Amino acid sequence: MSLNRSLIRMLLARQASGIPPEIRLKTRLQIADSIGIALAARRSLAMAQQVESALGAGASSGACSVLGSRQKLPPPQAAFANSALVHMLDYDDIHDAARLHPTAVTLPAALAAAELAQGTEAALVEAVALGSELMCRLGVMYSPTGEGPGSDWFLTQLFGYFGSCLTAGVMLRMTEDEIVAAFGLAYMQAAGGKEAGFGVGSTARSIYPAFAAMGGVQAALLARAGVTGPESALDGAAGLFRIYLGGEPNAASLKALLENAAWCLPDIEAKPWPSCRLSHPYVAAALAVRAQLPQAPIRRVLVAVNASAAKLCRPLDERRRPRTLQDAKYSIPFMVAFTLVQGKVDLATLNADTIADAKVLDLASRVEIAETLPDKPGHPAAEITVETEQGRTSSPKDLKLQMSAAGLRDKFFACLQHAGAGAAQTQALWQRLQQGDAGSVAAMLGTIPCNDR
């Protein structure tokens, strides 16, 4: 049996046996978090309109909704638009060990397929859970660091083609054979090189998951219509593992991928700050240091990084003075300086005007980087030391980045406020997203505020 089929059969069996209540609850929180972020992005970023304009070119109508918009697009394009919105602020959830953003891919795929299939909210939750679990399992199998297999790929995008494909297939109630065929078609589109992140000056880094969301939906629709892709897409002679990841995983990795009875999904974390996850330990460390600093000018800032975080520090001069907001959020030197100056990192403070802030740029010029920390999967254990005329202040160890359910709810309300929604409307939407099960996805989408500008 091909690995494609074995993996799909295992996940469909989980659906058949019933998604555990705690997984459904976790998935609902992820869905709400993603919708809130998308609405905030659509209201505040010019790029949201750029993406919508591009996707709508030549399309007179469509069947699927764009979050926060009155525009309708064909399913693959709607999946792209919504995925771009979810990731555009760099605020979406992440699995740290897998180093990928699952819901930014799987939710948009599920929404597009649900409107075609007239799906229910309960089915939406199941489809998102299964697609996200697939992406996380593939990511955990590699658990990338700064070097080695997976380190030069946006795994959100590379594995997202398959996560989106499975999600759409489940939502469309496709058979095992149809989803296997769709996996092959998803593989024929697979991409995701990290140059959009390693390079500077590009705004497209903020929308890379959208290509996977669109491709997976397109693959599912093609397979549903009868087109068959190669069943050996993952483990074939020219399959994903050999061509993209340097060779097949070992027996232990494959066993963990297919036979692990536990779910990977519970380890997905909501982001507390709208910036690259690898910068988060440094934001936390900078906030902790700032609270201890004496009232004295800062002479210099010493930042210790590992091989993974070092990639967010090169080229140093350009990382200190980012040209785009996307570059700023992907820069450890800039995010450290920004946090020390502002003392707060949120949608109101970290915006397009940030990159011209003279105080931040001045301090960023005095941020020095030392690649001295050991590399490991997940986020680095950040170390920051700030020198003033009165001495040195260093960050504490073991800073926590996890958000509670209450913190996630507060984030949702802040995102909706940023999007211009009223308190009553926000409360009603939150309750719908957490409690709705019998209703249709179309009805749920009808309760989402439109913030066309």
C-alpha cells in the first residue's frame, strides 16, 4: 500500500471513530483565532485589497466567500484570498516543533469546499482538524532546525498542499480513492522555497500559505471530477520525500507518522504577537528586560541566537533597517529594538509606520548578534543583554509563550475591534464559533461582519 493511501486511511478512520471533544474544542479556538486575524488584516492592510483585486481579475462571479468582503470568488481563488488574510499579519497559529502554520491553510480550504457542499459547522471542524493533524504529523516527522531536511522550505506551504487537499476532500465527502488521487494532483503543484523569507524587500512572504490552500482545493476538485494523480506522490522514486527532502524518512519516523495514537494538534499554539514565531522569544525577552532597565540611555544590545534564529538576522544591516513591514516582522534585530522602545507589540503599534520610527531604527543600529545558542526544533531559548551607563541587564530564562483560552478570546475581541466590529456583534460571532454545530457554514459566514473599505 502506498504511503499516500496509508496516511489517508489512518486519518479517515479517526474521523469515522469520532473526533474527540477536546480536539473539536481546540479546533474551534483555532478557527475563531484565524477568522479574527483575517478580519483585522482585511481592514488594515493595503495588501488585502491587492490580493482580492488580482484574484478577481477576469472573474465575473464565484460561489465562495472572502472573509470580511462582499466579493465572491471561485473556490480555489477564495481559498487563496482567505489564506492570505489569515497569514498576512503574521499572527496566525503555529505548531512549534513542526514549524508550520496549519489553520492558515486548512480553514480556507474547508470554507471554500463547505460552500460548494452546503456543509455544516460540525463537518467544518472535523475537516480542519484532520487537515491540520496531517500537516502537523508531516512537520513533526522532520522537526526542522536551522539546517538539514525541511530547513529551507516553508513547510506550511510544502505540506499545506496535502493538508488543504485532505481538508477539502473531507468537506466534499470524497471517497478514499478520490482523496488518494487528489494527493497526487496536490504533489504536482507542491512548492515553498524560503527565499521569500531569507531575502529582503518582498511583501509576498506574508501570503505564501495561500498557494497551498488554493492548490489543495484545486487538486480535490480535479479528483472529484475524475482526474487521477500519482498514488506514489509521497514515497515514489520521484516523490516528495526524495525530491524535496533528501530521501525517505526512516522506519521510526514513518511509524510515528502512521501509528502514533496521540494527536499532534493539541500542540498548536496561538501567537501572542503579530510577528514571525522565531522572533517571539526575543520579544518576550525584550519585554522582560525592559521592565528591569534603569532610567539610562541604552548603549548597545547583545542578542544570542541559534542557527535557526540567525537566518532572521542576515544580512544584518538590512535586518536592522527593514524596507517592508514584512521584513520588520521577520527581523530579530528590529523586533528587539522595537519592543525595547515601544514596550508593547500589537496591531496598533506594529504597523506600516513602524519601519520609519527614528528611535527604533537608532536602537536597532546598536543591536549586535552572536550565534552562540544550540539549535533545536521549535523556538530558540532567547538571550538578550542590554548595556547602559549603569551596567548590564539580562533576560531571565525559560520565558513562556503559550496563550490561554482566555487570552485567545481577548485576542479575538482585539482583532474584531481593529476590524471595526462592534462589541455585541463580536460577542455574538465568538459564541457562534464556539458553540455552533448544527448550523450551516453558509449561515455562519453570514454572521461575519463585512469591512469593505
